Amino acid sequence: MIRPLPVLAAFLLSPLLPARAAVVEKPVEYKSGDVLCEGWHAHDDALEGKRPAVLVVHQWTGVSDHEKERARMLAELGFNVLVADIYGKGVRPRPPASGQEAGKYKKDRALLRSRLDAALKVLAADPRTDPARIACIGYCFGGLAAIEAARSGAAIKGAVSFHGSLDSPAPADGANIKCRVLALHGADDPFVSAADLAAFEKEMKDHRVDCKLVQYPGAVHAFTQKMAGDDPSKGAAYQEAADKASWEEMQGFFRAIFGP
């Protein structure tokens, strides 16, 4: 009996198989004032029409493989995704310089908000984006940035912080928040003081923000980042349970703010 070659068999059967998602990823240049930024865009080109969109903000070393991986995961879920570049093209500092770079924006929240606004405008203008359904998420420094986007009064549906700084330098800005907020926090994170955590909760409560704070037992800073290692005694370490649980929490949050 003559058997068809595997490639020919696959070709003959292909009309019976469902179309597979194909995530397209590429760098995207845009301007924030006079500063050239280089973000990262990801979307599923098997989908048609507008869809909810997510702005992802990087941790303290700038746009990295971690944010690109999360952008890909979000695109596979059907979102149009842009990784924002807060620092500017080519600015990708390593520790300890990364702490100094992040510190510039922590001290100058107006500058941070202007960089966030530029990225949000790029994402909202993309033809795949439903501009009425945009969320902002971030990791570490990016978690602070996501909450800062909400404090700026940005027209987003939700802000999600993964192990981000939760300080409230201008608590009155909580009055500007128009969206829901989700803070995913390591219960043993040594880089967020009890005073900062309490101040964050008070800011949200005082301004009646629809906010949920989830604390993961045993998790420290950077619990979603494998490159942080596995030694929690250093204050920053990956924890698989918290990583998976926080990702599921975010997806439930998105279903609530975007609909099915």
C-alpha cells in the first residue's frame, strides 16, 4: 500500500484543522516630547477587528525579555499589547545604575506620567485597539507606574501592579483615579514598608477607589521574575505559586473590567 508523504498528508488535512493563532511581535518607535522611545508590540494576527488592549510597563532595567514574554502571553489571550519604554531608546541600565534611572522617575512623577501618556496614546491609536477598553499593568518599577497612570486620571479601565512600589507621595492624587486598581503584592516584600502599604490602602479608601490588594504569603519582591533567582533571603526572588496565582488574578480582573 502506498502511504502519502507526511507533508502531503498534512496539506490534505489542513482544511479540517482550526486556524492557529500567530502572535506577531516587533519593536515600535515613538516620541515622548523630544525623547525617542522604543517599545514592544504584540498581537494575534489571527484575530480580526478591535479588541481590549494592555499597556505593560517594565521593571527598573527598562524593557527586557520578561516584559516581552508577558506581552506575548497577553497577546495569546487576545489582547493588543504594547510594552511602554519609560527610559527612552537604548537606555537599559544594569544595577546599580538601574536604581538611579528608576529613581529619576520616582522623584519626578510628572515626567513619569508624561512618558506613560505618550505610550498610552500610541496604544489607543492602534487600529486593533478598542480605546474604551485599555488597562495598564507593570512589574516592580512598572507596578508603581501602572498605579501612577491611574493617579494621573488616564482613561483606562484598570491598573494592575505586580510587586510594585506602593508609596503615596501625593495622596490627594487618588481623587483622579477613574478606574479599578489591583495590587498584587508579596506579603514578605522588604522593599515596601508597612507605612507605605498602609498609606496606599488609606489613599484608596479615602478616595473610594475600587481597589483590591492581594498579598501572597512567603513571596518577596520580584516574585514573577525568574531572573531574580530563588533565594528569598535576598529580598527579591521568583516564587512559582505567587506568579501563577497573580496571573490568574489579573485575568479575572480583566474579565470584570472588559467583559467576556
